[in-house]
Amino acid sequence: MGGTINGGLIAQFFINGNLNSEVYLHLLQNEIILACATLFSGEGIQNDILLQQDGHIPHYGREVLTYLNHAFPRRWIGRRRKWSP
């Protein structure tokens, strides 16, 4: 999996085995957010990010949704969730 910003690649993330909500939550908390913070040189980078994800089932585990609602309040877009500034 990977992410882009302004047409450039943030990073590619590889996992061993299948992606489930536990693995995805780990990626969000320990790799994806850190890659963004490194790119933009800052803590609290979530305040400047709109996170969009597709409808893949692991993206919607209870722990993942709890984390997204806390870390990206009103700034994440996904299945049945539309962004509103």
C-alpha cells in the first residue's frame, strides 16, 4: 500500500501476510503517520491531513474507526463517511 501527496509518493508500506484491521491500525499509528510527519517535519501533522481510504474491510474495524475519529476528527473520508470542512 502507498500514499501520495501533491502527485508525489509518500511511501510504500509492505506487510507480511494478510491485511486485517489490527495490521492496518498498526500501519496507521506506527508507519503512515510517521512517514507524513517526516515528510512535513512536524508533530501534530494530523491537523493538516485529510485522510482518504477506500472501502476495504480492514479500514473499518472498530479500533481503526476509533483511532481515525480521534486522530482525524472530521478529516477522514471513507465508505459512508463524507468529508465536510
